[in-house]
Amino acid sequence: MQSPQQPENETRRLKTLHALNILDTPPEDRFDRLTRMAKRIFNVPNAMVSLVDDKRQWFKARIGIAIRETPREISFCGHAILQDDPFIIPDASADPRFVDNPLVTGPPYICFYAGSQLHFLDGTILGTLCITDTRPRTLDSEDLMLLKDLAELAERELAAVHLATVDELTGIANRRGFLTLAEKALTLSARAHLSLSLAYFDLNGFKAINDNFGHEEGDQALKIFSRLMRSCFRESDIIARLGGDEFVVLLTHSDETFARESILRFREELKRYNRQANKKYNLDFSDGVVAVTADGNCSIADLLKQADTRMYHQKKSSTVTDSQV
């Protein structure tokens, strides 16, 4: 048996998949409907919407099989996500890569497999819409087009899941998306006994930008601020716009010293942007940082409240200082 390799963009692919917060969620008719359609169109016993995680393939929707997941090392979909074109195995019992695969020699006794990749908005492949049969099969060009059409419908549903947790203006996580991802990060950090930090940002003088230069310019300022955040913080950090001119970053595996150093680099990058942009206003922010030790016991809501309070004190202090100058 040949286990699937990892795609070159595996780190980014897994981050995108986990950001959807769709793994291990209950069945939904919008995905189940697609597997029912696939089963009927192709007259196969099994159809799945499969998402390939780090160690497993998990079925968001399935028909004809009882299992919800299989190890990635024996998955057909793990092979499918390595290419862009539909992955077809006419007869697994005659294919050296799969002839002794447990999914072939035992339930669900896969002989035929066809999977069309599920591309996300950024182009990464998250899984497949796939069909299987217990007997050898082939697909003609019209069949392949139909399989691709069903996969595109699944892609649209995944995009809809994504849009519910992403800020439409800036493209980073919204409050709902942040709370979901941050709670998971907090749980994982506690299990691994790792520290983390939360930084709360509030743009200084944002109302004046809207008042003096218009809301379109204000929106542009928010986009630039979020873009610079993404470029300055790590891929493993969770960045979000909570609403209005308030942003947050959860820095994983980070103490307060590391968080402060990261914020300082971000502030310097913002200064460089201001000098280069040469606008009639500067982008600036106040921040509040809260660190959680490995043995800490605190909720994300508590961390946000504490960081917001510290940010407010910094903003108030800087306002008082400016008024005295």
C-alpha cells in the first residue's frame, strides 16, 4: 500500500481548513444534498464530501457508509488533493498503490474511486467530493464534468461557511470567527502546556479620518491596517477585526515579552508606511496585552475584557499626554 504524501502548501492548507471551523460539526442538508445527488447521478453505493485533515480524512457529508472518518494514511482523498484534476481509480484491486489498502480489502470494499478536488477561495485544496463503488468503473468526459459541477457546488457551500466568520471589508476573521478559533487555540495551548498572549488594538483618531476624509478613506485605512497586521505577525497567530476600529491578535506559544516585541515591530512597520504613504493623516494605535501562562485558567472573553481595559488606559494616558503638550 502507498500512503499519500503531503502537498507542498500543507501548513497553509491546514490553517485554511481549521479556520473554517467545519471539522467535527454535525451533518448539514446543504452538504448531504450533494452526496444524495452524486449517488443518484452516478448510480454508486457511496458518495462523500471529504475534508483531509493532518491525520485523517473526515466526511462532512456521506451516504452509503457508516464511518465518519478514516486515517489519512489509507485515504484515497489524501492522494486526490495532490493534483488539480479529478483523481480516478478504475479498479483499486489491480492498482499497486491500493491493492492491499484496508478500505479495499475490507469495508467499504472500494474498487472504484473518483474524487474531484474542493478548492477554497485562496486556491488551496481542502478535500474532495468523491464517489466509490464495489466494482470496477470508468467515467466518460460528461461524467467528469458532472462530478466537477457537484464539487463546485460543495466549494460554494464551503465559501459560505467561510464568509460567516470573516470580516467582509478586511478579509481577516470577524468577532465570531476569532472567538471560535481562539477558544480552540486556548484549549490546545493548555493541553500542550504552552503560554500565549492576546493583544487588543484600537486605531487612534479613526473618527477624524472618517470625518475629514470620508468613509471610503476610512475603509481604506482599515484595510491597510489589517494588511500590515497580517504581514507583521506570524502565520500561527490569529488576527481579527472585532468591529469598527478594534482589532485583536492571539499570539500562540508567546509570553508577554515576545508579544511586546511583536507589537513594537508592527508599530515600526506602521511608521514606515506612514512615511511612504505621505497622507494627511497617520495610522496609529493604542494596545493592551494580556499573557496567559501554561497553567493559567482563563476564557477568551476574560482575556478580551482585560486586554481592552489595558488598551483603554493606554489610550487615555496618551490622550492626556497629548493635551498637555
